[in-house]
Amino acid sequence: MDNDPKHTSKVVAKWLKDNKVKVLEWPSQSPDLNPIENVWAELNRCVRARRPTNLTLSGGMGQNSPNLLWEASFNVTIRIDRRGTCKGTHVVYACVGYCESSAFPSRYSVLVASNLTHNITSASRCCTISKDAKIKVRLDCPRARHHNDIEILTARACHCDMCRRSRY
């Protein structure tokens, strides 16, 4: 839940508590939680690499592949819990990448699978996802002085309910 006053009011807090709703803390206005910015940056990089003139700029945008989102690279960072531990399973699942769901007009989403025990808080450049694949990313937990690998799935390879519905 972000820090918007209508989300943190006493009435809402009481209703959430009374209805036993599990609340995910969500930083308001966080640039890390706006992964489409990374896609725009990658698109901008591709266009600038061609050094277009003003007259050819609009035509140059259409030359970029719709699969740019597959080819772009993403980094997944994990936020530790309030006690500073990275408890949970050694492999947690998240879907990162292209999603065909009309619910995501940007055609890009970070989808969190139901068994996720860590909170995925950002998606930016680091790990390359170029096809339907599982990718392992190292998870460092500085306070507990250990590290684990997490497994990242592209949206098309994932079997979570959100991705499955978006394909059919």
C-alpha cells in the first residue's frame, strides 16, 4: 500500500484489519516501481544508435522490433523484510517480461506469482531475457550474510494465473 492519504486513513486501516486483508507496503512515486521507463530508455538508445535526422526520426521508431521488450534486459531487486532477513525458500518465482494481457497497455508487466516470499520492488537493466526461459538471479541478503539464487520466468513461459489468462 502506498502512502496516499485515502489508503492510510483510520477508516481504511480499520476495514483492512477487520477483514484480515494482508497489505503489501508500496513506496509512493517510486521510480523503481515504474519499469516502463526502462523500456523507453532502451527504445531511445536504439533510435539514437541510428543517428536519425529530424525528417527520419518518426520513421525510425517503426523500425524497432515489437520484440524489443523481450530483448531488453531487466534487473530484479529484492526488498528484505522489516527485520532485515531474507527468510523464505531458496527459489522464489516471479514473472518478468512481455505480457499479452490487455490489462497492461504498455505490453510490459512485472507479475508476482502466488508463492513469492520476497517482495519484487524494481525491474531495470541487468539480466537478459531473450526468449521463453528461466533465469537465475543472485539474491544477496547483507544483514543475514548469505545469498541465494532466485528464478525468474518470462511471462510467456510462466504458468501463473495472470500469465495463463493473458495467453488465451
